[in-house]
Amino acid sequence: MFLFKGCKGVTFMTESGIRDMLTSYDKKNLKIATVCSHSSLQIFNGARKEGFKTVGISVGEEKKYYNGFPLGKPDEFFIVDSYKDIVKCAEELKEKNIVIIPHGSFVEYLGAENYLKLDVPSFGNKKVLMWESDRNKERTWLEGAGLVMPKEIKNPKDIDRPVIVKYHGAKGGRGFFIAKTFGEFQKRVDKTKSYVIQEFVLGTRYYLHYFYSPIQDDAYKLSKGSLQLLSMDRRDETTIDEVQRLGSIAELEELGIHPTFVVTGNIPIVMRESLLPKVFKMGEAVVEKSLKLFNGLIGSFCLETVVTEELEFKVFEISARIVAGTNPYSFGSPYSEFIQPDLSTGRRIAQEIKYAAKHNLLEDILT
Ligand code: AMP
């Protein structure tokens, strides 16, 4: 175990960024690191299968639960006092030849600003953060790609259908609420916070897990590189997904019990095969648009969708990195099985890094 209580402090990325960082790297002995949470078991397991050594970044102590999962345990731990300290440990992480795999919790715990400052090679394009974390920019990107998003209602007085109210910065659906009328909205809304009002789309939810490689074109070909569909899931959200056991939502709301959307787990799912062409078309359009807007996203991304009874997709969110919904597929999914047996998203990421290191293309997939 490595204990870094006193890291050297924040270093800043230079103009030439990733190229400079990689000059001191031994590219034959890269180590894969991530924060011990979210999808780390899968990332470490996938990296191990591709022959990488792994490092688990953990706050305060080694996480004991890994002892229960030896094949998902990192080879070593890198202990920090707080997530925010990771930025100060850039030099120490680089000395260890580390490539970071950012997952949803990594970026959340560190904070987007700190993550942007982090002077350690990271898988993916950091610029994507600006486009996914700002709801207006996200809409410009996704609608600009031709995707259909839930209608946004600017003035609450115009609520003429069920809506979902989302507070800015709310994570994992915490604090969202449903309203069916302006009156209901008025009763529930916290006016001290900023929010958006979105049409509540009726249908079935599918969270689609793609992998975009800008450097390999042996899959669904795009103008540059190629796209894969690795898996899909449905989130398990408390209390909305089970609240009906107690009564109808309308009945419960009368009693002051309001459903919440806090993610607690993920359920594996497949969709009717006739929808797959649309799934690829959406993924393609999102990548092509990202290439025009900010040089392209890289690697894993997820479109969060609702399929309506007309079999149309409405996309309410994009996550541009590995999502926890890939966790049911540590040993492959009904889709990835048709690409390669035993292919998790974590393993696919490790393969991309291995390929890039071998062909001197690391600058194309890391920032
Ligand atoms: P989000 O934080 O945007 O991923 O939303 C959290 C959860 O709220 C989602 O997983 C869905 O269950 C639900 N949700 C979000 N937006 C919508 C929408 N426009 N229509 C229906 N359900 C939604």
C-alpha cells in the first residue's frame, strides 16, 4: 500500500498538455487507476485481463470490500486524505506511470473544475464535460445531432402535461419531482434553487452503453473511427420504481409521500432487435456532432432514453464516460458477446489503451 499524505501540490497542464505529460511515461508499463467506487471492480478486472497493473485511489484507507472480490481488487492502493487532494498528487501519480479512467463518481467527488485541472493523463476528452454538465449546451449538442429530447417548459404557468422538475447540479435524480399542474408545481418547488421543467416522457427507459474509438475502424464505421454498442441497462430508482406497492402515486401524494428518483442499482436489459438500427444512428449522430463541436468524445458514453409507444426515442441525458449501468456486464453482455466473449466496458477501455500504446496513438485517446 502507498500512502501519500503530503503530495507535492498542484501542477498545471502546459499548452502542449498530454504530449508533455507522456514524454516521461514508460508506455510499455502503463498502470490503470481509478477511484475506488462506482465501476472500479469492473475497471480493475478488465485492466487485469488485458495485462495492466492497477491502482485504486482511495480516501483514508484501503477499501475492505475488495478482499471479497480478489479478481476486481487493484494491485495497489493510493491513499489520499480527500478526493480534492488527488489534484495535488499529480506528480506522484505520474511517477507511477498512471492513466486515469474517470467514472461518474470520480468526476463528481473531485468536482468538475478540479478534474479539468488534473494534470495526469486521463482516458477520454475532458472538453466533453463543458457540454454535458451545462443543460443548455447539452441540448445544443444532442438536438443539433438530430436527437429528440423531452420538451422543455420555460414558464411553469404553461404546464399542460406531466412534467419532471430537475434542480441544477442535482445528482442521481435526488430532489427531482413530478408535477401534473401549475398548482402542484407551486406547492412543491424550492424557488431558492434553479431548475428546469421537462415534459415527463411516458414509455420504457433504456440506458444505452456505447464505445467510440477514434483510432480503430473495425466496428460500425463513422467519418473517423468506429462505434460499438456494448450493453444497455435500466436503472433501479428509489422510491419511484417500487412505490406502487403501497398505493397509486396520486393517492400517496395526497398523503404527502412523494416519489424520488435516487439510483440504487442497475438492471440488465435487451431491447427488440428492430430498434437497434435507430440506436446506432443516434450514437453515430452524437459522435459526429461532438467531432464538430469539440474534437469528439472518446470511449464510453451512455444515452439515457425513453422509448414511447410509437417506438420513438426521447433522450433526456448523456453521460460521456463509463456509467455504473455497465456493471451487470463484468463478463460481457448479450451485445458485447457478438463482438468478443467476456468483454466488459472496463476491459474494452483497457484494450483501447493497449492498442493506442502499441501504435503510438495515446495522444489521440487521452487528455
Ligand atoms: P437524470 O438525473 O436526468 O438522469 O434523471 C433521473 C431519473 O429521472 C431518470 O433515470 C429517469 O427515471 C427520470 N427522468 C429524467 N428525465 C425524465 C423525463 N424527461 N421523463 C421521464 N422520466 C425522466
